[in-house]
Amino acid sequence: MSGAALGIEIVVVFFLALFLLHRYGDFKKQQRMVLFGTLLAWYLCFLIVFILPLDVSTTIYKQCVIDHEEHAQSPSVGPGISNQTTGNATVTPTASIPKACYKPWSYIPNGIMPVFWRVVYWTSQCLTWLLLPFMQSYARSGGFSITGKIKTALIENAIYYGTYLFIFGSLLIYVAVHPQWHLSWYELQTIGITAANTWGLFLLVLLMGYGLVEIPRSYWEASRQGHLLIKTYFKAAKLMTEKADAEENLEDVMEEVRKVNESIKYNHPFRKYIDTILRKCPVEYQEKMGRNVDDYEDFDDKQNTYPSERSLVKLHKQVIYAVQRHNRTRVQWQILLDQAFHLEDVAKNETSSSRQFVHSFAPTEPPNWFSRYIYTPTVEWYWECLLKQWFYRVLSVVLSLFSVAVVWSECTFFSTRPVLSLFAVFIQLAERDYNYLYIEMACFITIFFLCTCVYSTVFRIRVFNYYYLASHHQTDAYSLQFSGMLFCRLTPPLCLNFLGLIHMDSAISHQAKEQTAYTSIMGSMRVLSFIANGFYIYYPMLIVILCIATYFSLGTRCLNLLGFQQFMGDNELTSDLIDEGRELLRRERRKRQRIEDGENRRREWRERYGQRDEAAARNRASISEMKETNYAETLNSNTNRQAKYSRSGSQSGRDCIELLQDAEPLDFNSETITEDPLESTTNRHAGGRYLSMSSSQSRIFDDV
């Protein structure tokens, strides 16, 4: 099994990152480089989280081997000797005989983990500090060529990169001038890693303090159906405002596109840019603008003023943003409607005596085998109306206990004698019996909970419309890459913080123990003692203040005072938005009900009268065929009869035969038509003439 667990987790984590990217990104519309960069960033961060427990168990096994070797080489303790008496003094053995070391099932051979961590860590750091910021500006640029996008990205990131180069150069000059510091390349590398982890730890504590309180509270609120429905009404009112704003913004941008489209003709040098912008517009606007373009007109530089290339680049950027925002709000509105209707159905079915869940609207997709045989209406009623709320309450209590354990351990993990960190106690108890499976599961559950608190906050936070992760393929390229940058910056300090909680980081615990391969890649933090012995130990204690502020919703209250509408139970504005959202959902329910009633009536009409209509159609078809057959037979008999008596020289018969055999209609001039069209042969052409053969050539195109 050596290395097999590592390979399995590498494959599993890849598909997990791919699934999340498919949920938030759009594989069909977004650029391949954006998707690849985001996938690589997420994959490397998740890989660190999943592989670190294997590194911990392997390190514990190596420590056991080292203890056995030291015990075998120690001369003070012999086999079977418990103590020795010399005069009046009793010499006690320095160490007890350790148990036999058992190799873990997921043991990773020497030399693999250091190389693996080095590749993963430095790749993630290159992504977060170099590539992803550049790709953000490149994807958001409105340039029409690769060169233009690269130029825009370099200009936008000049300040960003210049700031870091200035700070790094200043520190480098300070170290070079300082007489007491003689730092090698390894120590300079450690200083850079420490600076990056310090920045990540600063942001980590802020996000974790929010998630430790908000995640258990969100599940507790989900168990209260009435409260959740009221909050959904509030979200509906806010989302409708955002949706209307997005539609208005799209209309304004499309109006600008229409003006530019009409001013720049087909042979203008900038016409290719207009075509690129039009391809980014919605289909209905493309069709509307296509009908209003007169491509046969040439442009004239002397009479008209045309937009510059820079203004077209800006317009292209506005179109991309407006279309993305409009599509996102439209999809989110439909999702929120489904959630609200489901919650209203749950409230109605709670008082049902039949104990079968009844939906207000029929599902759009046909039922599968799971809903037919397992998740029946009875099972759905028990789950939605009875069991789900209790399950969420129990889960909320369990997550609250985890949060309390994390807060306690963050405040006491620096204490090694006695050991106060709860997670360190659990790992050390399992280490005595070398229960590697328990160690790996305890490490995985702990670090998974910490990552959930941090990453869920990254997925929930929203910086206006600048950064916003939306599910159902509605996240833009900038937000995807920004989340990848955050993950790469937060994951290394998160893992170091976890190793400190379980006392596996000697820079914090100050214990002479075997270091994990991950810690060896990070380097010794004692190069900067004021960070290792000060910031890394005391700054995580601020998580208590952040948890208290989150529990009392201080941030929400501050945002509400600043004018950003937040859900506050005792606020008048919140009550108004709840009433507005309830009315909006009532209106949408009536609209959807009318649509469904119309479809049901059409379906019933087809089922009831479909066979009768088909029989009538078949009868009409057979009757028409019979009429056509009789008419053809009559026509043939008349033709034969007229041919039989053609020798008699009857002029009227010959005219009738000519009229019947004439396949093309003649356009006659009404001014020359006589009263008797069947005249003698000499006067025949006076009754009518072709307009195309008319002597008046000036009116030849009157009908065009």
C-alpha cells in the first residue's frame, strides 16, 4: 500500500475540484486559460488539505523509529532492568521501553513527500502572486486582440507588482546593509515564505472567525422553516431590485452599442470590432440591431465623427459585464423562486392529515426511479416536515461544539506542559497506541472543518458586484480567479495553524520532535523570532473577538447603518422588504399558475379531442383526394370531347381549349378589355395584352 493512498487521493481531489468548477464556472463560454488557472489553484489547495493527514501519520511513525533507535543505543537502560541502587541513591531509567513500531497502511516512502510539497507549494505561490493577477486583468480586459489584452493587463498590474518589488527591495537592502545579519539564500527564502504566511494568517483569522459562528447558526436557522421563509422574502425583494438594475444597465449599454453600430458602416476599419461586440450581446438584441443596419451606405470621414478604438474597448468591457450580470440575476431569480415556493409548500403540508407531500407545481422533469420507489410523497413528507428540522438542529449543535473546541485550542495551543489544546490531546492519545487510522481520520476531520469555515466564507462574501461567486455556472472569470488567489494564500497558513494546534510544529511548540515534510518545506520560522514567538502565537487569539462580533451581528448592523440593506429582525426597513418580497412571490405564483393551467387545458384538449381530430383530418384528406380525381377525370373527358369535334371549326371551342390548356396566368390591362372576350380571330388580340409587351416603357417597374 506504499504510495497507493497518495495516488488515490490525488485522483479523487482532482475530480472534486473539477466538480466545484463545473458548478460555479461555465465550461462552454469562459476562456480555457481562465478555467485551467482556477482549476489548478483549487486542485493544489484541496490537495494540501487531503494529503497533510498522511504526512502526519508518516511523521509519527518516523518519530517512533527514532525513539527505538535512541533507546537501543542508550547505555543507561538495559533489558529487564527497572532501577539501579548505588549507595543511598536510586537511579531511575531516563525513558520507558517504547512499544513496537507498526508501519501505517498509508506510509509514504522517504523522499517523496518533500518533493511533492515543494512542487505543490511553489506552484500555488506562483499562481497567486504572479499568474492569476495577470490572468484576471487579461480576462476582464475589453481588448480585441491578444496584444491589446496583454498590454492592458500589464498596465493594470504595474502598481500591484511595483508595490511588492519595492517592499522586497527595501528589505533586501536593509539585510545587506545590516552588519549583524549575514543571511544565506535559504534564509532569504524562509523570510519570503514567512511574509506570505503572515499575510495569509491575517486574513485567515478574519474569515475563520466569521465561519466558526455563521456555519452552525445557518443550520440552526435552516431548521426554522418560518424564519427561513421570511428571510427568503427579504432576499426576493433585494434580488428583484438588483435584477431591475441589471436590466436597466443592459438596456443602456445596448443603446450605446446600437448607436455605434449604426454609425460605423460595413467598410469602416473598426467594423470588425463592432462585430466582436455584437457577438457578446444577447440574441434578441443582435436580431434587432441587424435589421436597422444599412450596409450599402459607405462611411464618410469628413461628415461623421466616429468613436476611437479606446472607447470601443471600454464599450466591449461594459457589454461583457452587463450581459454577465443580467444572466446571473435572471438565473438566481428563478432559483430563488423555486426555493420560496418549496418553503411555502412545506408550510402548507405541515398541517396535512394525509401525510403525503403535495407540490404546488408539477415538476418540470419526469420522475426517476429514486422518486418513484424510495423518495415517495410519504417519505418526502416525513423528511421535509418532521425529520429535516431535527437533523439540522443536531448538526448545528455538533458544529457548535467543534467551533468551541477550535476557539479554545487557538487560545491555548502554545501551552505544551500541560497540553491544553484539545486536538493535540486527541492526537497524542492515539499516538501512544499507534492507531494510525484514528490519527488520520482525526486530522482529516479537524482540518476539513477548519477549511469549511474558511472556504465557505470565501464563497459567501460579496464585494458589491466586483467579486461574487454564484452557483449554476454564473460566476464570471474575475471572481473565479480571485477565489483561486484567496485559496492559494489561505491554505499554507491554515495548514501551519493546524500543525500548531496538534503540536507538530516545533517553531511554535518548541519541542524536539520529528518535523513533518510540509514543515521542512516552510523552513524554520525562528529566523524572524518576533513573528514566530509573537505574531503566530498571540494573533490567533483575536478569533474570540471576531466570534463574539459575528454572534451579535455587529458587521451586519454596521452595514445596515451605512445604507446597505441587511436582514435585521427588528428593523422597519426589513419589514417593508419582507412584505414587498411576499407580494412579488405571490405575483410570480399567479403567473406560473396561469401558465400551468393553460398547459393543462391544452393537454386535456389533445387527449380528449385528439383522436376525433385525426379521424376528421383523414376524412377531409380522402374527400379532397376523391374530388381531385373526379375533377381530373372530368377535365380529361372534356378535352377528348373537344378534340373529337375540332374538325367542325367551332371558334368558341378552340378558345375554350386554349384557355384550359394555358398554364400561366396572363396579366391584362383593364382599359382594353372588351365586353365579349370570345370574338372572331381577327379581333382576338384587342381583348387584352401583356403588360411586358406594352408600348409604355416608362411604367415597366410600377409593380416593383
